[in-house]
Amino acid sequence: MDEAWSENALSAFLVEAKRGTYAAGGDAGRVSSPLAGAHQLEYRSGSWLYRDLYYGSARFAGQETVSVGDVLIWSMVYAGGVPTGAGVSPSEVYAFLRLALQRVGAERPYRGPEGWEMGAWRYACAVSGDLMAFEGRERITRDGREVYALVFAGGAILSTGEA
């Protein structure tokens, strides 16, 4: 990786992008998606582009990517959501999730912090690996009962020059 694509630069950009899109709420970063039924969020800074493309709402699956210029350098896939019969509305869960995701830090730029709580709500995010190759699980509980779960994995995109 050249200096412009250092792990530190990628980590800092991911924090900016994540705080500037889904975690910000509303329509922050929302763009029209060319794929039917997909939701797409984007964040740009100079030659860096973050894109989050996902399907669904209460239950969902998606992919985040980061490119510098025309080169894709990082990706993360994820799937999860609010299970049927969770006893809470998805809008309540996602309002809390956005608050947790606003606390993303450069040392763990995958989702949110390792742990955070507010009242009866608890957020937890466990990750193994590092920014270049990782997997993890995110959970939200309310009053001790799981009301949301997400799995994710990703890392650097390395090209050998072969198709």
C-alpha cells in the first residue's frame, strides 16, 4: 500500500464516512441506487469514496466498500437485523443503533464501540482480526433480551492483476 492508502488513512476515512452516513440518520449520504430495491449511501473526501449498499430494513444484508480513485481497497459484508417477535419496533432499535454507531473510533472502525449502554439498552461489538482481515458480531439487548444481531466480515482488497 502506498502512503495515501495506509491503514491509518483508511481507518480515519472510515470513521468520517460512517459518522457522515447511516449513523448521522435521516437521508445523510443517501443517493439513488441503480439496483432495484437497494438502499445506497455514499461519502466522498478528495479521491476517497465510501459506499454502503444494502437491501431490506427490519432484516437486511449489505456491503460497504472504500475506493481511492478507481481502485477498490477495502470491503465489508454484513447481515442481520431485528428478529420477528423481538418485542420492540425496528425504529426503536435503529434509533439506539445509530447512537452507538456514532461512537465508532479509529482503533475499531468496523461498526460501533466494543460496548455502550443507555438506560435499558446495551450495545456490544466483538471483532477478531484487524482492519485488513476481520470478522465480528454486533448485538443489542434491551432489559437483557436480545433485540438485534448482526454479523460482519471483510478486509483489504488485494489484486494480483489476474481476473
